[in-house]
Amino acid sequence: MIGLGRMGANMARRLQKGGIEVVAWNRDVKVTQDLAQETGLTAASNLADIVSRLKAPRIVWLMLPAGEVTQQQIDQLSALLSPDDIVVDGANSYYKDSMRRGQELTEKKLHYIDAGVSGGVWGLENGYALMLGGEKAAMERLKPAIQVLAPGPESGWLHCGPTGAGHFVKMVHNGIEYGMMQAYAEGFALMKGREDFKLDLGGIAEMWRHGSVVRSWLLDLTAEFLASDQELKDIAPYVADSGEGRWTALEGIEQGVPTPVMSLALMMRFASQGKDEYADKLLAMMRQGFGGHAIKSEKS
């Protein structure tokens, strides 16, 4: 396991607990050593050390940020691994990058599996939803580890198809997640706006969790934090966006498939980041220009 951030470390913990022997490395040596002391996994000092400690054919799972960081590690690994070894990319990589990487590693007689991983900080306890792409033979070799990481041996994971399919499905999954989150946020904002009703938003969220058609894990989490804080005064109205939301919107454009909910949810995240401020200033100037409407200055 390469990369021991929040998800990588917990995945290593779950594997060790499930009887899968793990050799791990993280660029922060102390993180690796502390996790080794906690779980009994083997701490490696670098990539070459990982390769030397694993018996061929090896399985190397990367849980790193998508993009250049993952690409650099795959490039370095491919020069160290032996034919028939498996590289699993657990980052939220762009599926087209995964297709390219799979082809490149195949030419080096290595196997590549793209693994879309969902579960966040709760995966250690509940298991991880795993969306996997790659060759069937490589998947069979990886299956024992997958069955430990997933919520159940035969549930919560799927071999989605050839290389790239896993990360494609995860990309769409995250686009749906954007839309669901935006809908919940807008609905609770509407209820918060009716101050005269004095609505108990935490109570409403909790009630909806039971029997309602809008119940979900996202609602469970929302009910939990609204139970203790409905005002959210200390929370900045800034929502980050990740690559998957952008890629999903672009995929809709490329295919000519309408995805207005997911795309608009992405745009709302941009707006929360202040990326609509200049446009709003222009709108204010236009209103003044054609209608003589007053402009509110930054100081007022």
C-alpha cells in the first residue's frame, strides 16, 4: 500500500485485520512506522524496498492524489516491478488517463487495475464501495483483498469492465453525489428561510431518515451534525470541487447527454468559491446602466 492518508491508512488497517499481509510506504516515514506499530504491517523505506519485500507476482496498491503524483509513482514502479505484477490505482484518476496507463503497463508485461473507491473516513468500519476496471485474470488475483476491503465478500464491489471502466463509474458516482448534496443543501436552506415556522431542521432530517424516499447516508450525516448545530455560523460558505465533478460535466458534453443537475451542482460550487464575483459586479453595472438602479458598494 503506497500512500497512507486518511483512506490509504484505514484500508491498510482493514486489510491487516482481515488477514491480508500488507507492506506499506508513505513519504512521511513516521506515518508508516506508527501504522506498522499499531497494526503489525511491514513498513518499507522506499519503493524499491516495497518491491524487494513482496514475493512475485506482486500486488501494489496506490492511494495517492490523482494526476502527476500518481503518474510519477507508476512510472517509477514500472521500472522496478517484474512481469505479471499488478498495479492498482486507487486514486480518483481520470478514466482516460487510466486507459492510457493500462496500455502502457501492458506493454511492459504488467497488469493495471483502476479502482474507484468510495467510503471516506467510514470505510474502515463499514467497508469500501469498490468500482474496478481491468483484466479478469488480474481481478481474480486481487479478489481476496477486495473481499476484505468491501462491505461484504460478495457485496459492495464490482468488476465493472475493462481498463478505465472502474474510474469511469466512480466519476459518474461522484457527479451524482454532487447533485444529491446540492439538492439537500437547497432544501434545508429553504426551510431555514422560514423563520416564522421555527422549524427544527435536525428533527426534520432525523424524521426523513426513516421511511422517506429521500433517505440516504448523506441524510444520515446531515441529521447528525444538524442535531448539534443548525446555525452553522462558524462554517465558511466555501465548497471545494474535485476533478470528478468537472470530468462528469465534460463527459455529458462529449456524449451529448444532458446532465443539468450534476453540471449545475458543479457551477454552484464554483460560485461558493467566489468565482462569480466579477460577473455579479458586471450585472450590477448593467442594471445601473439601463435602469438607473443603485449600486451597493463594498463598504456599504
